[in-house]
Amino acid sequence: MKVSYHSYRDQNYHARTRDVMKEFADVYEQQYPVALFNSVRYEIEGGGGTQSQLLHRKDALAGRSIFSGNLFQYLEENRKWRNRFVSVPNSYTISLYESKAAHERGLHPKVTISCAGYKALTSLDEYMELMNTSLPGIKAKVGSNPFIKCATQFPLILWHPYARHHYFCVMTEKEQKKWHAVLQDCVRHCNNGLSEDCPVQTPAFTDAVRLHRQAKGHYGTWDMMCGEPPQILANLVMETLHPELRNVIAPRLKGKMQQRQRNWMLISDAVYKQVLPQTKGQYEALVGVCEAQRVKLDATLRTDMDQIITSKEHVSSKIRALVLPKAEQLLRTSIQPYISSILEALMEPTSRGFSEVRDVFFKELVEISKNSLNGGGKEKLGEHMERLSMLAFHPVKMQSCYEKVEQLNLEGLQQRFDVSSPSVFVSRAQILMREQMDNAVYTFEQLLNQSLETQGENDLCKTMQKCQDRVLKKYDYDSSTVRKKFFREALLQIVIPYMLQQLSPSCSPELPRFKELIFEDFSRFLLVENMFEEVVLQSVTKDIMMAVKEAAVQRRHNLYRDSIILTNSDPNLHLLGETAAVDWAAKFGTDEADGTAEGGGSGEGGGSGKRRRQVVSMIQLDGVPLPYESCLEVPGVEQIPEEDVESKEEEKVEEKEEEEQEEEELPAEPKSPDSVNEIRDLINPVVEVVLPASEENQVNGTEPTTGTITMDDGLEEEVTHVTTVVDDAPKKSAKTSAQTILQQLIGNKEAETEKQRQEEADIKNAIEEIEIAVQDDDGGKQVPESDVELSPPPLKVTQLTDSSSHEDSGFQSPTNEAPEDGEPEPITNGLNRADQIIDPADVEVALA
């Protein structure tokens, strides 16, 4: 397997990457002047849509970190689980450190994960399904074990079709849900597309990728259009390289099914790691070449803009005459009947999600108002406002909103319109929901701060209510505007690729003749392929606009009509958008200024020397007295098989060795301070003593009884039952029933007979004999003092069969002192006088 892999790697993937990048570079160099022309034209002619009513925050996460905490990571190198401190800064990359101290000292993380293209999973079954699809022909049976064994019942897995998978686990379901929400937010943020701050490079890149894939016959949406340009290009290379690699390597994989899946994942990751640096270097060189020509191209555009526009309109009219009849026929037969059903499938879950955003925002404001009414004070108000300011970026609180959109289902339409999955639209809708939530929160903050500065803090609750009503009204309007735009764009993303796929075979051969109509000086800015797509876009835009408009007129899903425009409803509001964000912690002097936004966990300190406030709080479990960082120790990790067993015989051998090891360790006292046995003994203390067993009571068993015993500290404890275990040696001791033994232990002052005194002396002598035996066996190990009055308070009385088999119970033995006058000598093993041998029995006294 290794030979074939390296041979294939050295000979193929470098050449494949080079070929794909050369093809892409040719398309990108053509699209760059076109994107520059559109950018300059938009700048000159102006334009824009409806002005939003809510304010927009420029850098919402400045000085913030998202989350940090401890979890377990599975290491492929040694196949072991290790505790790691995880930090998620505002860049949404996941950084794993050896410990929290290493993070706070500013050391480099051991692993940094960019979540672009990943999926966050919480089930090994779901993970195995994805593994089965990635390597056809090697499928795990239902319920079969994966190649990793999770240390807990709560796994977290980051799956990628090409790159290495990352395995984590936590201790509780609550932790799992919080971490899963954080990981999903990281994936969502990294998959959010390219930055719109580059009005030339971004459209040139996206159009080049789309045209490159269309040339290969791939129309429709693409799930791997995520991450930075080098990552997208690496995905583009792997889209063709991966099947070839699989066909060569998969038949040669050896071993068990799980091992082959694991090896395939590692090979795929190794190739992806080699492809990514190539795409990054070649893309940066390509951008550098194009940017070097930008000044010259920009000057030409601004000089000849009018002529270029006129020439474009002339050529577009000629192309329209060719394409429009065919496009209209396709619309009537294959598009229009499905527009309403597609729109409804998009509107319902999306509108529920935006409605949930409104409800979550409203509930947070209600909590702040309640605090104000209950006299929470300035500090409490500052804490609530500090939390509110990061509400949109709190993945746990926003999870209910995101889940509404995840119900989006295009089943029945995906195959017809070549939509790979609805995940592209789900992710985009969730990002828009987060933006609208942050806009609403930011607007409320600015309005409240303005009111507090002008009116003071008198009648704060009424002031907050007025600000809340104004913000909710603006949110409803902006929500409608954003959703209508989203529906139009989603419909175009679904329909246009299908139309291009249907029209290209008949129209594309006719396009080259239109190049003759374009002046050579303008040929770099006007491409007939782009104008063909614009004509197709224009042909369907009218129908899509009418469908969305009709839904708004019918007030479906709380959409506003286009004729309802809130112009100048708050003319001074947008002036507030130019002011700095309100620092509520500093304004009200709360402790949040130096801590986290949620009151727990450290921020992204690093080497900056200033702690960042954290959006999501650390895990805090109910009943845990100290701040709980997930998974500080793996319970029983030594018993978790961390390596794949190649055969059933080896598995049986390991299981047998583990059982023998457990049996050897069983008699030993628990060493861990939180072991189950020790905790049980602390709750129900047991004292074992030796007493002579009577001939009348030679039966093993437990007898319930009642009574009290006075301890060394003077406290009286209740005895619940006596357990007797009789040894097999000849019995010459006096009668000792359960009730009599109890009376002897508690030293009942009312029974002052000679027989009782003798039995009490025998008990003491038997205990001293135990002390000598234990010291001989354990090398002088001390056990707690045990006498007529015992401490800690006993709970059970158990008669053991043989004093020689008595194990160290963890209590101190009585000190070796000479017998007092009038007391019998201690009973010891090996005395010459057989008539003084007393058969001992250990006794446990149980206290309720």
C-alpha cells in the first residue's frame, strides 16, 4: 500500500494540481478585467437597494473571544486520548494547547484547525455513514465499531471529505451540546463565503471557479465553495483528484474494514496537505500579476466607460435575440411550474428562524426590564447589557434560531435542478439571522445609551420599553427586506445553473461570432460568455420578482409589500452609527470589564497582556463547587482499547489480562480519594472486630437490631444490624448472640455481671490480637483505633471466619500497651496453652 501510494503521489497529484491551477488561472485572468469594469461602473453610476432601518456594527467581536475550555482529543500518532485546552478566538479558528497555562503564556498551539468545509458531528453512527460514502466498496455494517473507541459517551467529531478528521469527547451531555454549538458556529463562520471588502478580486474569483466547474460539466451549487481562496482551490483540485486517488489506492488497502477506512482518511489528508500549499502559492502569484495591471486597466475604463457601455448593450441585444426565444420556452415548460413550490420551501423554515430571532431578542430585553424593576442596580444592568451586546454571537442562545432553518428541505427539487444539498442556503440564512440579531442589539444599545445621557436614569424601565418598541418595529421591516432578497437570490442560484445547462449545448456554439462586434480595445472588459449568462439571468428575473412580490402582497410569513418604505423614520438614528460602541462594563463600573462576557473563563489573552472578554461562558455543572473545566481527567482511560486489534485472539488475550489485573487489584484498598468504595465507607462506616463465637450461634448471616454506641468523641450513633461470619476452627468460646455482641460493644453500664466483664475483656484481647496480626502482615501499617468505643462511627458488625485472613480496613490499630492489672493477657496465635485459644470472629457494626 505504501509503495503504490507514494508512486501515485509523486507522479500524479503534483501534475494534477498544476494542470487545474493553469486552467483556473486562464479563466481568472479573463474575469478580472470584467469584475473591475463592473466595480468601476457601479462606483460611477451609483445604485443600491433599500436603506436598512437598523444600525450596523463594523467590528462586533473586537476584543472578544468566543469560547475556551478543556476537552479530550484523540491523537492519531499514538492512538491515545489527551486532555487539551481549547481556545476559539474571534477569528473562529480552533486552537488546541497542552494546557491552559500554555495558552495564557502565549505559546504556540499544538494544533490549529480551520473549520472551512468541515461538519460537526455528535454521533459515531453518523460519522460511519459519512465514512462509508467517502470510500465506496468498503462499508461498515450497521452497529459495527469504528476504528476509534471514544473515551466517553459524548463524542464530538469534525469530518472533512478530504482533510484529516478530528475527534474529541466530553464528560456530559450538557458539555456536548455547548461544544457542538460552538463548533457549528466555527464551521458556519468559515463557510460564509469570501469577503465583500474586495469588490474586484472576490467576484473575479467566484466567477472563475463557477465557469471552471461548468466547463467540466458541474452546474449547480457546490458545498465546498467555502474557506479562503487557497482552500477553495484545493477543494477544486481534490474534486477531480480524489476519485482517481480512490480508484488507485482503495483496492490495495489491506487489513480490517475499520483499518482500511482509517488508512484511506490518512492518505487523503496527506495528499490534501500537499495540494494546499501549491494552490496557495500559485494563487498568490496569480493575484499579484493581475493586480499589477489594475492601474492601467482602471485608467482605460474611466476614460472610455461610455463607449464600453454602449458596445456592451449593442452586443447584448444581439445575443438576446438568439437566446431569449429558447429561454422563454424553457421557462414555460420547466421553470415557472416549480417557482412557487421552491419559494414556499424556502420561506417557511427561514421565516420561522427570523421569527425565533425576534423572540430570543425580546426575551433578553424582558429579563433586563425585570432586573430594572427588581432594583438590580447599575452593576446588574451593566452585566445584562454586556451579555446582550454579544447575543448574536452566542451559539448556544442562537441555537434555537438556527435549528428552525435547518428544517429547510428541497427534496424532490434537488435532482431536477442539480442542487447538491440545501446546506448552502441553510448556512446563508443562518448568517443573515446572526447579522440581523446583532443589528437589533446594536441599535438598542445606541438608543438606550442616548436616552440615558439625555434623560438620566429616572424611570429606566419606561425608557427601555420605548427603545425596545422602536427596535422591534425596525427589525420587522429589515427582516422582511433581508428575507425577500434572500429568497430572490436563492431562487436564482437554483434556477440559473439549470437553465445554463439546458441552453448551453445549443447557444454556446453561436457565441464566438459575436466577438467580432466588440472593439479590440474593449475586448478584455466584454466577454460574450458573461453577456450570455446575463441574458439568461434577465429572462428569469421577472418571474422570480413577481413570485416574491405576490407572497409579500398576501402577507405570507410576515413579509412587507415593496410599496411600504420607511424613509426618514428616524433621521438622527444613523448618526449614532458613527459613534463608538458602548462599553457597558466601563460605563457602570462592573467587574465584566476585565473578565468575560459570561462571567467565566479566560479570554484570548495570548501575548497581548490584556484579557479578552469571552462570549460563551465556561461549563458549570450543577453541584460542582469549583469552576468546572470539561474533562480534567479521563475516567478509566487505561481500560479503553486505544489501538486496533488485528485478530480476535489478541482481543481475548487483552481482555483476559485486564480481568486478571482487576482481580489482583481487587483486595487492595482504593487509592483514589474519589473512589466508589471509599466514598461508600465514608458514608456508611464499618468497624470489624473479633469476638468468640458461641456454640449455639454457629450460623453465618445478618441480624437486624437496634441500639446505640458511644463514640470516642462522645457522640452516640445508632446500630442497625450485625453480620456474623463464623470460622471453621473448634469453638470453645462463650455464648455471643448478636444482641449480646452489641451490648459488649456499647458497654452497657446497666449490665454489671461478671460474665459481661469477662466478655468485654475477651473482646479487647481479640482486637489486640488483630493488631499484632495486621502489623506482622503489613509491616507495621497503622489502622485506626478500634476498641469498645470505636471511631469513626461503625455501621456494620461482621464476624469474619479467620483472623489471619483479615485485611487492612484502613483504620488504625490500637497501640501496644501492657495489660492492666486485673485484665486477661492478650490472646495470640501459637500459644502453648491450648485451653486459652479463642476462635476469633470479625464483627462489623452498621450505623444508620
